[in-house]
Amino acid sequence: MFDKFHEECGVVGIYGHDEAANLANLGIFTLQHRGQESAGVASADSLDVYCYKAMGHVADIFTPTVINGLPGNKAIGHTRYSTTGDSAHLNAQPFCVTTNKGRMALAHNGNITNAAQIRHELEAEGAIFSASSDTEVVLHLISRSRERTIPAALRDALLALEGAFSLVLLTKNELIVARDPNGFRPMAIGEILKDGRTTYCFASETCAFDLIEARYIGDVDAGEMVIVNEKGLTRERYAPRRAKSQCVFEHVYFSRPDSIVFGRPVVQSRERMGQYLFEQMPIAADVVVPVPDSGVAAAIGYSAASGIPFRMGLIRNHHVGRTFIEPKQADRDFGVKLKLNPVRHLIEGKRVVLVDDSIVRGTTSAKIVRMVRSAGATEVHMRISCPPTISPCYYGVDTPDQEQLIAARKTIDEIRDFIGADTLEFLSLDNLRRAVTDTSKEFCYACYTGKYPTDIVPAESLLTTH
Amino acid sequence: MFDKFHEECGVVGIYGHDEAANLANLGIFTLQHRGQESAGVASADSLDVYCYKAMGHVADIFTPTVINGLPGNKAIGHTRYSTTGDSAHLNAQPFCVTTNKGRMALAHNGNITNAAQIRHELEAEGAIFSASSDTEVVLHLISRSRERTIPAALRDALLALEGAFSLVLLTKNELIVARDPNGFRPMAIGEILKDGRTTYCFASETCAFDLIEARYIGDVDAGEMVIVNEKGLTRERYAPRRAKSQCVFEHVYFSRPDSIVFGRPVVQSRERMGQYLFEQMPIAADVVVPVPDSGVAAAIGYSAASGIPFRMGLIRNHHVGRTFIEPKQADRDFGVKLKLNPVRHLIEGKRVVLVDDSIVRGTTSAKIVRMVRSAGATEVHMRISCPPTISPCYYGVDTPDQEQLIAARKTIDEIRDFIGADTLEFLSLDNLRRAVTDTSKEFCYACYTGKYPTDIVPAESLLTTH
Amino acid sequence: MFDKFHEECGVVGIYGHDEAANLANLGIFTLQHRGQESAGVASADSLDVYCYKAMGHVADIFTPTVINGLPGNKAIGHTRYSTTGDSAHLNAQPFCVTTNKGRMALAHNGNITNAAQIRHELEAEGAIFSASSDTEVVLHLISRSRERTIPAALRDALLALEGAFSLVLLTKNELIVARDPNGFRPMAIGEILKDGRTTYCFASETCAFDLIEARYIGDVDAGEMVIVNEKGLTRERYAPRRAKSQCVFEHVYFSRPDSIVFGRPVVQSRERMGQYLFEQMPIAADVVVPVPDSGVAAAIGYSAASGIPFRMGLIRNHHVGRTFIEPKQADRDFGVKLKLNPVRHLIEGKRVVLVDDSIVRGTTSAKIVRMVRSAGATEVHMRISCPPTISPCYYGVDTPDQEQLIAARKTIDEIRDFIGADTLEFLSLDNLRRAVTDTSKEFCYACYTGKYPTDIVPAESLLTTH
Amino acid sequence: MFDKFHEECGVVGIYGHDEAANLANLGIFTLQHRGQESAGVASADSLDVYCYKAMGHVADIFTPTVINGLPGNKAIGHTRYSTTGDSAHLNAQPFCVTTNKGRMALAHNGNITNAAQIRHELEAEGAIFSASSDTEVVLHLISRSRERTIPAALRDALLALEGAFSLVLLTKNELIVARDPNGFRPMAIGEILKDGRTTYCFASETCAFDLIEARYIGDVDAGEMVIVNEKGLTRERYAPRRAKSQCVFEHVYFSRPDSIVFGRPVVQSRERMGQYLFEQMPIAADVVVPVPDSGVAAAIGYSAASGIPFRMGLIRNHHVGRTFIEPKQADRDFGVKLKLNPVRHLIEGKRVVLVDDSIVRGTTSAKIVRMVRSAGATEVHMRISCPPTISPCYYGVDTPDQEQLIAARKTIDEIRDFIGADTLEFLSLDNLRRAVTDTSKEFCYACYTGKYPTDIVPAESLLTTH
């Protein structure tokens, strides 16, 4: 469904192309499903690092004039969701600063769990902070490192960090891309071969490569740092090998179905989720309906496995806006109706299997079930393509507090009653593992299990000592 | 597919609601698939008629401040596609003018085929025109009518018009809605019953009713004028009964699948188109893939009929923008790639049935076929959910000139070769008729047959005498 | 002083220059003191008439891109003050329409006193009106004229009008400039001779010529129509000769001191006003201080005549804005203080002669006197460079209603007490006549005498019959 | 004259008022002559420090909504000229950061001459910089200070600085205002007494006090730090006493004539400059004409001393814009003509004394002289109200490089010939001293003498070692 979770961002890096800033722009244009409230591109040539960022949609921000003002053959890009209340422009990325190691720009995806602690230590030593973002912490650590080269200083910095990060760092001479030792967030590598010349590309998802015609050649590894400069591409392990914890929610919800994430096609995982959902609890029904857009692939998989016909019984309005006046007599489902509308002809008199990717607070699901019943469904069977979400994510997904998670407080039967469905089934953890082919235990399921792969010191406890 | 055809607009009318302007706003918000480049709302109370219109998206234009500046219990709304080169702001609707019959606002959907001729006559009598829109002609005719009441004057005006129009006229005292005698463009009637009070609603498509919780109760009839004022709703036939010619392309492409148009569910027509496409030319294939969003329902129908699995093998990026710099090394398909991306996992090694709603110039279809092949399809079978488009529309659809229509110049085999498909099949005219249940010959198929239901004097010949 | 009166606008016309639209733009840039809330330029070549207008300041509206989109060797321009509550964009000029005589654009300065009456007649015949401006009436009359040529049709139209107008009309073939038979509003003629080619220029004030390096060669005469086309410039009297009534307030307040208006240097008139003000009532004082900017020249004249030193004892802040929050504890003079500040060093302990151009409601004058006293003036002697304003203007100056004019309700002594001055002297009517060298009785003084040079039917009485 | 010099900014501080942010806004509104391209206000209550800054004019930026979003009873404001090519938004002030001493906002006027050096040292220790402004350096020094209180840490920081600064620092608990030990830039103290409560106000010029009805009570002393918190106002000398070097150019050009700067009325200094200019070289002439606005007061002084009549013979157009297309046939003075126009009636056939505040490159003066001659002046005698500018300023005035200063390369006779005047006289250094009553040698004249009151290490030499 929509608007239930948010991740921080999508990132892109380009090295070795005359139109580097434009390729970065096109890359983040395709990644806007990961966050579309601010966007930025930094480029670099041998003289300087250039940066432009603003609130708004990629295509509105990066006009040809802006793109032409970003010279150089290397660039990074970032698109971002801004959480309510943050001073949005200040936190827009990339961050571009001057340090003792020269000018540099940094963009990152994820959440550094010890950022508040490091920040306190840096502040104690006199560092000043312009924004509330984690990213600034990394720049301070690079600057304070005694190492002389930027790759070495970045290594120093990364070893101090805990949590989730996939980052791109741009200087006058190089592009460096790194992933945290657990590999929570994705970072794919692509290449464009043209006229005997190689352009290296990096992106949160491979769908960014398709538009710029780059070929996917693999992922930046967990704990790995990839340095691209005029000598070419060098891969270096900066942290000891550790068990991976790739975010399974990338496959459940965040990533586009046309992307390959963590080496696996997202659409494949989703179709299997649908298939296993049917196998877990076969039921007689007339039609399988996805909650668009994220539920579509799982619903197709459910339909294929069950033989129950797939129908687009809910239509999504892609035109959005924030400033609607709710009519006084509107029923309580107005907010959902602005985005979704049932197709009565497909639903009326039918037993409907409704496939969605998750239930967070339960209120939106309740509205959708109500909407489907009011369109004439005789039965509504809700199927969720992952287990109940019982714990918040500390690795870059903007989940609500635990007390707001309905599955942390209620049994499945209680949730079913709350949302008003006839039956409710969540995908089991084992089946989710099977769906993403997690044979080597490389995924993180903490939001479903409460078992976190790293030590977590809640940021709040530190911040309140401020 | 997208951007191949454009219609002038979507219109809405509201009578008898304290929040009339906001309901009109919400109505046109849902109709933006019919045109989203300018939007306007006019409201009226007993003192005056108020109007606000601007270029841009509905949600950006109609902020709460703007809505609150539009008082009264009746309103009309309009959303519009503006063709390249027209002086867009001038032609935004509604048109709001002062006449000898008081202030009034008018919005319309369609194309008045004798507008240029009437305009010449009016100009000869001294009328002056601010814009190039048909709508202004109607206002002049109302004003010049010797009739004293507005309904009577509008009747006078309508009888002078030829072609396609579904219009809403707002004055201080009434809302009048009318459809041309052929009924080319749709106009649905809805009502909201609340606290013993009835609000009458009118909209190009019923999906506008769903958001404002109005109940669909039928259509304004062809040749009918519906007057709503403080005495209630009056229906009046202003023109002699004539054979209907409802635009079949509303069912093929324009309307949202969740709408009921001309009394028929759009989604039903589209699924049948897919079904008949298969029946016309059964073929062995591995997967049925729609060109989103308009091809989805037909592809589902094709899949259901054929048993070939349905897959969303092309992903559409709903974030749009107009100002992209095409990279120098981009292949010729860049423009399509900004909007569509194939899902390699679903396509690779497969025989693909590709379902689209139409082929106009053929160039976009060629790019899509190429894109699907490059994602690994072994065969591409293109299926089009209507017959070949061989003639331009004079009734409100912005088709290119005949010489640009590939089907007007090439055989089906030649088109197949041009787009690079293995096979190509268009829905037959008979099957299109069956799909929309046109048992009483109530639809217009002129773009497929070249047989127009009214006399057409090409506008150009008149305009050049200017 | 400022913001007490407003006139409708400044107009410009250019014929015979490759950069006609830009010269029109530069012309209205210099005329913004006559109105700066909306601006427009229309240009024409042999193919069409092009128009661009918007709310805002000239330099913000006419970017190089906009100017480059206005081709042709002839153009007109208009800058305008919009009165509160008018639907500003609708009334922005030039008006650009299509008629039976082709496309044309019209801009005008003044007030047509029988516009409402003509409008009613036109409406009765079926004409429709988009805006509330007088200008539209003229276009309707041109269109309805049975004359075939535009000059002849314009003559027809002009003969139907009463009141004040200086207008410029642009078509594909010609530029026509006309002034009403009384010659209320100014219209100067200039020429640029370059490379054996003549560019004809027209403007409300000659300061517009200085920037574009045109030479002032005289005025369009009252009752005259000047036609410029490829045959050159033709002057034609369209109305019988009549006593002139040039607006004296152009010399008192509106026009820039560097302009020649009605053939007389404005600065000369103003210096004489100051001189005669002293001669009317000599007084002992220490310093002469103008209320800037309009009082400056008269204060200099007063100082020269009296020998009392001139000082800029009030500083004007030219940065303006409309949205200030008045501090809760602000004194009642906050609004004036945003624009004016006294220079204590020049005023403290001094007997001050304060020279302003007029007193309308009296409230602003009272604030200024209070401000000057609070800066330490021991005496304040207010001198006004025209007689008491007792009657509204119907010829293009936006005076308040008569009941708001303090001089219509109070004696001079009462006004003096109201504004808190020690003495108050208005320029006598005879001296105002001498100041503008009105030896042939060519000026209108109606706002000081209540004697109007034309029959006035108050517009309200007509409008209320609507 | 205009646009020849620019200073960095105007600053304001407010403590102890419910509408602190609005008073800061009004204060910087009056200081826009010191820089009007970006503006910012920060406010603070006991919970946090809030900041809003943007490019543009004060009145456009600080809408009521923005002001209402800046709570607290203390605030600082800043308005700024941005030099071409700086990344303007990044350098807008106040700077607002989080440090180990809490949140704080800082705004400053002046130029810290050892900023580049300190910056290098800070970078060497790992500090990172977001912008190129001096201000950030001060914040780093405060943060790195081992002192625990903010006043003590600020003292540490200030002692490390060289050059010119008048700064305001805002925290959750206090407002601190400081001036460099030389006292280059002004900083006045004012107070509002209302209902037994005192509001302390600080501003670059006293004209800011007039609008908010604060009373001027003296200046922050050179080398002084003024701390205002809930205990009241404390003054503290943080640096040993040193010879003062107040910028004389504040009296010559920058400050508004209605301000008291460095304890002296600006208008008095300027009138004396004019008087002494006449006394230096009496000449027979018909009229004294200022180059507005900055030359007005000196011209009045010249006229008073000489008995030659003062006239506003050049009119300034206060409507500005940057995007004009210069007409192809425009003469070389187009740029000046956009802003100034001669009044022929006042100049024609006259011997003109032209009074301006300075000559920088000489090109603008040449254009003005040419313009005055073309308006018919028989003689043009240029008088400059300060000595020849031969050296750049390192203390906050944006002078061009020395090689661009005409007086650094040419004799006065050569300059006279270059600008085309009949005679040219600069105010002597001694007379400038007398004009500003510099009896105690408290002013800086380095731009006229090349003798700088502090050691200067040109910033460039450091920056190039980067």
C-alpha cells in the first residue's frame, strides 16, 4: 500500500561520463519511489565539487540550466523522503563541505545507529552541526581522521559507525561507494561500455541502470568500499567479514519490481510471497485483488497458485496533493479515497482475496476493507505478504513507534476483527525466507522478530541527555 | 498507452451543497487523466459568479485559500489538456463573462464542428473573441439570443451547434447541463442525499462521484438539457431525437476503468476486448503483458480467455517531467524509457503477448516492442484492443492528421514489420461493438471507419479564409 | 506624497523598430510610477498580434525569453495600478482580441465616463464582456462599426466615447494612437532616426523617450488620431475642435519631474508652485522640507523664493512590502513610518515648512506632522502645492468618494487643526494656473472646483440597474 | 551613486520583547540599503533557536506566517548583499548550528582578515565548512573553546580574530553583541521602555530604531561585548583598548542620512563634505546637482556654502531589474540610463556642479557626465565628497581590485579627462576628517591612504595554497 513506511532515500553514483550530472539526475528520477520530497546532485571535475539540491520532485528541480551548471565527469545523486517536522531543506542531501582533505560531497541511505553518540563526542571536541542528519557525522569523522588520503580517512570513519548505510562520496579526484558490514541497504554496481571507455554506475536499485543503459554487474559487498578514480575501479574490504543482514523489506515493499536487489529479482520474491500465502491457507474465492501498487506482484502470484482470477479491483489515483479540504460530510475514509477507488463491476457479489504488503497501524487496512465491502464484496479475505510487524526498524525504515504497531498489541484474530476482514493471513517467516531465497541467512527480519542483528542503543536516550 | 491521444477535458457540476466549490475541485481531481495542464472552478451564489483558473495540477491550484474564495452552493469545474502552441492560459476554462442575461460561467468537453463558421458569422456581426476556444462561441450565442431566460437562450444556442459537446453552465440562479444530440461525450448524473436534502452532481465520468460519495443515477441524454435551480431538477429535450454516436474510444482508452460511461462499466468493455482479441487469433505464448496503464484490463481479459498467465512485465514511472536532457549516447528509445521499463525476470526467454489500446504513428509501439525484445522476449505478439485508427476525430479527441496515422498508410502486415512484432492483431469492429454491448448502434466508430455521423466541414478551410 | 491617488496607467507605442517589444518594455519600465501592479506588451508582425501580460513589476515580467517571444516591428505597452478588489489579472492590459477586422491589441489610459452606458447597450445587443475594464468597450465598438478599415472603425468608436482616454491600438498592419477631444490624459510623440530609418514612439510621458533615445517632437492633439503604417505617419482630426481640459494633476503629482507633459516641463511647474506658495503667505522659518518624492521640486521652488534653506528632512524607504505585521505596541503612525523617517539632526529645534502635493483624507498628513514634531520641530507649517481637493475625478484619477475628502467637509482652519500644523496654506487656483502657464485655459481643475468639463452621469446609477 | 561599493550587511538584535522576530524583521527592513539580496531572522526561546533565511527582499521573505513561526522574546536579523559568484543561499545569515554549548545563531557585519588562516588551522584539526563565509569560523572557535559558558567561549573566539566585525549571537538564554577592537563597523544600542519593561535593541544604524520606536542610547564600544540575558544587560571589555578605526565610508556613502553612526549624525557629515568641497575650490556655476541618492546631502551642503542653487537635475528610477536586453542601437550609457535620467529643463544652458560620493573605476562617472552634457549643460564640474580611492578595503567593503581603481593609476587631471568633466575636485583628507569631526583620530581612511590600521595578510595568498 502507500504511505505506511518510508525509507530515507535512493542514491546514485556515476564515474567517467561527460554527462555525469545528467546521468545522476536520471538515476534518481527512477528512484523517486524511495523518497520524493527533496533531491540533490553533486558533480566534480579536477577543480571543484559542485552541488545543487532543493525541495520538490526531481524533474522540477533539475532543469537543463541546473544540469548544465554541474560540470565534470563524475557525480552523485540523492532523492529523499523528509519526515514530518524535520527542517527539510537543511537535511537535503548530498552534503557538500570543505575539509582539510579538500572539498567533498556525501549522500547516504540508511540509519547510523550510533550517530547520536558520535555526534556527542564530536561536539565535545568542538565540532558544530548544521543539520540533524547522520550524514554530517560521517563528514566530520573523515575530516578528523589522521589518515592523509580520502579512502583511508573514509575507512577510519566507517569503522566508527554502526547501523545501516550505503553511501557515495565524491571528491575532485574520486568516487567512493561503501556499504555497512551488515549490508542492510542495497547498492548495485553497473557499467556502460561505449567507444572503448567504461562508465561506472552505482545505484540503490538496478531500475536506475535501465534508463541510463548501464549493465548490472553485481553489488557492492557488505563491508566493502569501492574506489573509482583515474586508475580505474578498486574494491577493498574495510571491515572484517560478518553475517549479512540485508533488509527483507526491500523485497516486500520498497524496491521497484523491475529491480534486482541483493542479486535477486524483486518481482520473483513477490510472486512467491503470493504463492506461499495461498499455500499457507487455501480458500475459496472469486477474485484476487491487489492493493496497488506494491501488492500487485504478490496478488499475481496468489492468483497463479490458486487459480482464482486476478483483477485490478482497486484503482489508484497517481495525482497527489496535500492540501485537500475534507468535506464536512465526508465519511472517515476520505483520505484513502483520494488515492484508491474500488471497481464495483469487478467486486460486486464476489468473494474477494485482498493482497497487501503489510499492516502497520491497521487503520488504513480497515478503510480499504470497508471500501471493498461497500463496493459489494460478499467476503473479504485479507492476505499480507510478510509476517506481522511487531518491532520498529533502526536501519533506515521510518516505522512508527512500537505502541502504534497493531501487531505488537493484538492477536491476529483481533487484527482481523479490527480491520473487518472475514479472514486474515500473514506470510509466515519461513515462507518469507523461501520467497527471497534466503538459504544462507543473509537477511534481516528484525521488524517481524524483534531480534536485531546489531546492538541498538535507542537514539532517544542519548538525545535527552543533551 | 500514454500520450498518444488527448481529449479536451473533464467537467463537473454541483448544485445544492454548502461546499460546492470543494466538491467540484475533488471531482476534477479524479478526472485529471482526461487532461491535467490547466484547471478551473467557478462557483455562484445569488450575488455573483466567481471563477478561479490556472495552469497546472488541480491539487496545486486549488489550495484551501482558493477554495474558500469561491462561495455559493453551486459550482462547475474543468480540467484540461492544452495542445502545443495554444495560448494556454487564455483557453483555460471555465469561461466567465458578463452578458445581458447576467454573469455566467461555462465549461465544456468536446469539439463543436461548426464553431469556426459560427465564429465568422458572429465576428461579421461585431462579436470579439478573446481566446481560440469553442466555448466562447456558445457564450456569444446565449448572449445574442432574443430569449429572455437563460435556459431558453441556451436552447437557442445549442440548436445552432454541430458536433460534440457536454457542457455545464452556471449562473447566479441555476446550473444547466447539456449534451449534444449525438451524445458523443459522456455526462453522468449523480446525487447526494443527506439530511433530507439533495445535492445534484454531474461529471464526465462516475469515478468523480465515488470520491464525493454521490450515487450514479443515470446520464444526461443526448439532446437533453438538465436545469437545476431552487425548484429542483428539470429535464428537457431541446433537440429532436437522433441516432446516438457515443465515442467508443471512451471505453477503449480515455475513461478510468472504475467509471461507468454511457451506462456501461468501462472495465467490462476492456476485459471483453482482451477476450475477443484472443478469440480472433489464438496463439501459443508464455505470458500476457499489458502496456500500462490503459492496456491492463484488456490484458487481464486476454489472459482469462487464453489461460496464458498475466504479468506486469512493463513498469510505468508515474513521476513525470518535461525538461529532461537526453544523454548524447542515449538510444532512440529514451523518451519511452522515461516512462516504461521492462521487468527482465518476467520476460526473458518468454513468448510475450503485448496488449495495448491503439497504434497511432507506430513509433512508440516500435520502441516498446524493441524494449521488450531487449529484455529477452523470444517472441512478441502485439494485440491492439480496437481496430486500426485510419481517420482523425472531429469530436474532441486530439488525433494527429491522417497522414501521420500509420494505419491510414500501411497494411497490417506493414505495420507489424514497422513495429517489429512477430504477429499483430487489431480487434475487429464487430468485436469492438460486442465489447461495448452496442446492440442498438449507439456508438461512433468514425476513427476506425472514416464514416462520420455528422457532416464535417473541416475547420481549416474556414480558418484560412480569415 | 505617496499612495494617495492612483491613476490607471502608463502607455507606450512603438512603430518601425526591429526590437519594438523591447522598446515598449523599456518604455513602460520608466512609467511604473504611474502604476506598477500589472504590465503587458503586445507586438505585431504581418502574420499576427502577440501579447504577454502578467501581475507584477515590469522587470520581473519581461525577461529576455518573454521579449524574444514577441516578434514584429511594432508594439504597445501598458503598466497599471490595480484598485483593490478588481479581478486584477482579468483587467491587465493590453486587451488582445480577434474581430471581423482581424486581430488587434488595445491599451488605454484614462476613464471613459459613458462606458457603463455603452456597455449596457452593447450587452443588450448581445455583446459579452470578460473584464470590467473600459477598454473592452472600445474593442466592441470597433468590431461593430460598419466601416471596413480599422482607422475608420476606430473613429466611429471614439466618437461614441465620452471622458478621458489616451489609447494605442495595434494591428498586423498599423499602430493607431488617439486622444480624447478634451485631451485629459497626455500622449507624447517621439522619434528615433537611425540609419535613414524613422521609428515612431508614443508615450504617456517623455521620460520614456529618454531611455530609448527617442526625441520628443510634440503631442498627439486632443481629438486627434495618429496612424502609423508602412506609408508613414498620418495625423487626422477625428472630432471637432473643443476646449481642452488637460489634467493639471499630472503636473502637480503624477508625472515624473524629468518629463515634458502637455508641452511643459513638469519640474518647472512644480518649482513655480513652491514659489507661489511662499508668495501667497510669506512666513519666517528655518528649513523647507519636502514630503518625498513628489514634494521635492515644489520645496526647492519654495526655498529658492523664500531664501529658507532646503533640506531632505524626511527620508523615504523605497523598499516596499504589503505584508507587515504591525507590532502590538506600535503607535498609530506605523504605516507611514514604514515609508518615511525624519532626520532629527535637520529638524530638531527648527521651524519647519513642510511641502506636500495634496491632502486627501488628512490622516496621512496628520501622521507626518506628528512625526516631524516628534523629531523636535518647534513649528510645522504645511504647504500644499495645489488647492483643496473637494471633488472626485471622473477622468482617470482614483480619488476617494467625496465624503472622504477632508477639504469637502472642513474649512482650511479645521483641516489645519486636524493635521496638527501651526499654519496650513494651499496653492490658490490662480497660482496653480500660473504655475502650469495655463494662459489659454487648457487645463482641467475639476477636483478643486467641482466644475466638470464634460457631462458626467455617475457610473453607479447605471451599474445598479444591472 | 549606486552599485559601486557593497558592504556585507546590516544586522539587528532584539532582547526582551514578545514580538522579537517581528522587530528584527522590521529592523532589517530599514537596513536593506546595506544589502538586499538575502535576509534572515533567528529567534530563540528557552527551548530552542529557530531560523529562517532566504534569497530576496525582506518584505517578500518575512510573511506573517514565517514571522509567526519564529517564537521567543529574543531575535537577531541580517540582510546581505551577495557578491557575484558566491553560492548565495549557503552564505545567507544568520548561521544556525548545534554545538557542545547548545544551539546558537550568529550574524555578522564586516570582514575577518585572518579568517582564511584560522580556517586552515581549524580544517587541519578536522573542522568542516559548509559555506565560504567568515561567520562559520567564529562558530567553530566558540565550539572549540574550553570555556564552559558561551560568553567566555565567545571571548576566546573574538580574541583570535583580526579585522572588522560587529556581530550578534543568539542562544536559548542570551543575546550577545560584540564589536572588533578597532571598531570598524558600527553597532548602536537602543531601548524600548514600555509598561515598566525594557527591550534592548541593537542595529548597524539607528534608522532601524526609529521604525520600532526604540531610543538610541549609545554604541557598543570597540573591543566590547554586551551580554543580555534574564539578569539584564552587562557590558564587558574583552580586548585591551586600542586606537579606533571607524569606517569613514559609513558617513560618506553606506549609512542612511537619517542614521546616527559612531555617535554622529550622518547627514551632518555629508553636508559638511559639500561645504568643504566648495571651500576647497570655489567656482562660478548656475546649479548644484547631486547624483542621487547618496550625493544629495553633500550637494545641499555645497549649495548652502556656495549660494549656487540646488536642483534635483538627475532623477533616479527606483524600480530595478537585472534582466534587461540592451537594444542593439543603444549608446554605451544604457546601463546608467536605466537608473538615472537628467532633467533637461534644469540643466540646459547651465554650468553644473555635479556632486557624487566617489569615483571607483571612472566609467560610471564618465557616463553621467556625458548624460548631463547631452541634456545641455555648458560646463560640468564634478565634485567628489571624499578623497581619491586608491586602495582596496579589507574590512567589509567590497571594493574592486586596486588595478581597477582609476585613482590608483591616474592623476586627478587624467581622471578629469577620462570622465570628461571641466573640473574635478576630491574632498581633501583633512576636510573629510573635519566633516566627520574626527578630532580624536578614531576613523579609518585606508582606502584613501593605503595605510591599514591592522596587519593584512591578503586572503588570496592563503587560499591559493589550498
